Amino acid sequence: MADARIATSDIAFELPKMRVSYEKGTLSESELADTWHEQLQSWLDDAIRAGAPEPNAMVLATANTEGMPSSRTVLAKGLDARGVVFFTNYTSAKSHDLLATRFASATFPWYTLHRQATVRGTVEKVSAAETATYWASRPRGSQLGAWASPQSIVVGGRNALESALANVERQFADVADVPVPPHWGGWRIRPEVVEFWQGRRDRMHDRLQFRLGRDGWKVERLGP
């Protein structure tokens, strides 16, 4: 126990010293694409080419009606001029937040490129057709897991989850195409602000955002 306490103390002591000099790129207004979604797609493509782990992973932030925030990592599964799409259980904690407030923020953390992009705006459920199209592309195991998991609900233990999955496997054993659960589907974040952050030396980062106003989208530079 003493050794463990010493090790933990040493790690905590080093935290203030941990820093990286961001020198992998710059971001100027002239480099931006014409639209936020083209710029986001461009940076996503860069992350894929660079071999960034889970390049479509984004940290989704929501809040409940009392203002209590929550964040978790989800995978972006759609990107176009309408917004950014992810899929989840509609009875989950995140969906309860989204149904209550209709707002969300999501950040793509591309650490290896010293970049991040943040999308903030209102949310809407995607159409049943969009959900069905994506659902059909999922592995069967993921489909069965979506049926079995009572997402965000307290369970009695791992055995309860394994039992639920086994029941679902039996239920659909003779079904070639597992149907979409009625409690499962997609959310689209319809951005009102999209920020692109490029790390720079001495913390003088480049921060450019597309902001939606009465006259359409406007590009603004933010202080780092």
C-alpha cells in the first residue's frame, strides 16, 4: 500500500510538468473550405490518412434540465450540410438529455495532429429510413447487443447482461435480418457554431469558427 501511495503521489507531482509544444500546423482564414462541413470532412480525411485512432470518435456533451452536464465518446456515422449524425439507444441518458433540452456539443479530438473540431447546435432525430440504412450496415453482434442492452440503466452484474444477450440470440436465431429496435436510432446535431482548433507554439493557437447568423454563415477568429 505504501508503494502504491508513493507511485500515485509521484504521478500527481508530475502532472503540472506535462506539456506538449504544438508545432504540427497552422490554420488561416484562406485555408478554410467554403463550408463548415467541407472543412470538417477535410480534417476527418486528414485524421484517417494520418492513422489517428478512431478518427470519427467525438466527445458528446449534453445536459439535463437541471443543468448537470454529461460527456461520453460516440462515433460519428454521418456528415453533410445538415449536420453530424450518431446512433444510440433512445432510452439512454444522453437521449433523455437531448429530448429535454434539444442541444448538444461534440468535439473531435485529433491529438496526433494537434487538432480538434467542435460542433454545437440543436438536435433532431434522423428519419427511420436513415436509421434503417445504417442499421443494415452494422455487424450482427452489434445489432443483437442493441436489443439486449438496457443502456444507462443499473444492472445486477455482468451475468445479467450476458443472460440478456443470450435471450436475444435465441429470439433471433432463425431471423436472417435482425430488425431495428423501436428504442434505437440516430440523432443529428444541426450546428450553429463549428470551431476548428489548430495547436500552435507557446499556446498561441489558431481558432477559427463558422457561426450561423441571420445572414448565413460567418467565419470568425477567436483568441486562443
